[in-house]
Amino acid sequence: ILLESFSMLYLGILSKKIEQIQWPKFSYTFSGGLNPEMARCMANLAQISPKHRVIDPCCGSGTLLYAASLYSHSLYGYDLHANHLLGAKLNLPTYTKLQLADATCLKLDQHEQKFDRMLLNLPWRCHVSESAQDANT
């Protein structure tokens, strides 16, 4: 699949036919949010199946989690910023297996559950020091 978005080209393997969907209008957005078209492409390229547990450790407003929800309903989102977590809760209110939490408490090597897929759009305007409490936007 070749996707052209904002003057950039992305190349990948189409694992199954992608149906056209009506992307919802999110209640909460911010300037660093991921383009929904790109989020859908990333979720498709990750080849997520219905039984997969999917994590987004930098979930922001939940765009990637929403895209992942088209394939799986076991979703885990983390973020350093409480306002983003509140926004993701507003944007993704109907997912019963959605878990959102502060990223400072995330320890993947000690997490109770293993994850099958990780989707993330790294924060691009954020410096994170060794002490996550010193994170600046």
C-alpha cells in the first residue's frame, strides 16, 4: 500500500482490505495529535487481530487507540500528561477494555499482562528527563 499524506509517502504491505470509515470528531485534540489517516495505516500495518492486546505508551488524545479499536478491543493507553489522558477518556468512552493510566507508573518488564502489539507516535515537542516528573511540553 502506498499512502500519500501531507507530502510524504508511506510504503507497506496491505494485510487485508481497508473499509472506508467515518472518523469521529474527537472532543479533545491538541497540536501534536496524529493524523487519523496515518493512525489507521499504522494500525493496519501492525496486523492487529481481535485477540491482541495493544498498548500505546504515548497515547495523547487516543487517535492510535481508536485506530487499533477497529481491529481489537483490548487497548491500553499511557501518557505523561493528565490532560491528554482525560482527553483520551472523552474521545474513547465506549471501549470497555480500554485502560488509561499515567505513563510514570508503566514498567513493561513488571506489567501483569504481556502485549501483542505496540503502536506509538513519539512525543515530538516533549523533553523527558530521567525523572519523568520533570517532563516539559
